[in-house]
Amino acid sequence: MSPTAPSESPDARNRILQVAEEAFAAHGFDRPSLRDITSKAKVNLASVSYYFGSRDGLVDAVILRAIRRWNERRVELLEDAEKAAEKEQRKLTLHEIVAALVDPLLETGNDREPSTEFLGSVLSRSFGSGDRDFPAEMRPAYDEVSERFAKALGETVPHLAEREIFWRVFFGIGGLFRIFSHGQLFTDAFGDRSGGMEKDLVRRQLIAFIVGGMQAPSVEAQD
């Protein structure tokens, strides 16, 4: 039997998502209680079951919302770079494409994104961790932009097969995940030699790493 529709206003679902994201960003996915979330969102506790099915369903919805927001920003930045290149009558650069891919994930800690810890948690849960598989409902969210960036990258690094492009992007995003989930280990291990975790430094090093990987020869061509 389906849960009874709640009597709250039509924006109740969005209020729950917003409050839940803020709570998860501040305290992690496990600590905030549903009662605290629904109380702050000014909705009935049963609304979580109605809109999301369960606590895990709410967590997945919050993650999916964040991923879609990041992906929309990625496409926006890529389109801006394409327009700039067209206006200047030049080709889109690999650096510009990679920057559009990673910059939305580095905008945490400002008005757009609440915290780097939230990003690390999202990446961990969306890519699967422990006994948690990659959530099937999140695949379309990644598919939405993968073709867009694969096309742009394919035109910039024509020596790579599409599957090689995806492998190298995956390794690059994996590096980003490590930065946000274990960055403190890096600074603890190397101290002042690491240069710290200042955001602009992280951005420049990460983009250089991914660009270098994309420019490397095709391993398939070496077989």
C-alpha cells in the first residue's frame, strides 16, 4: 500500500532536500536524524517515506540533486569555453575542457556548494563504497554529460580511443576523490613540502595531472 500523500505545500519535497543537504554537509550522512530534518523543513516525518521511500532514498536523492547541479555547471562552463574559442577563432584547448570538468567540484565552500567534506561524501557514496554498489538511478546523471565531454575531448585528443578517454577521466576524478577524502593524510605525510591544500594550488595541480594524462600516448596503439 502506497503512503498517504502529505498535506504540506507542493514545495515540501524541495524543502526536505535542501534541509537534508545542509544537514549532511555539516554532519555527514549518518548523524542527522530524519526527525531533525523534517522538523527544520516544517514537514511531517511521514513525508520522507512518501517522497523518498526511506532514509537511504533521501540520501540518494540528495546526492543525485548535487550531481545534477554539478553537471549543469560543467556543461555551462564548457559552453562558455566553446563560445570564447569560437569568438577568438581558435580551437578549444584541452586545458579549458578539463577545467570545465573539474571546476564545479572545486567550487565547494562558497555559496554554490556547502563544503569539501560533503563533496567527498557524495563521491564516495555515488561511486560505491564498502558493500554499497553504484546506485543505478545515478547512472543517467553521469550519462547526461559523459557524451558531451567525450565529444569535446575526442576532438582535442584524437589519438585516444573513446574508452581510453573515459579511463583517464576516471583516474583524474579518482584523484579528486582522494584529495577530498584523504587530503589531510597528504599534508600530514609531506608537511610544508606539499604546499598545503590551498584550493587554487589543488586546482592547478589536478588540471595539469589530467591534461598530462590525456596528452600521453595511446596504450592501445602500443599493443
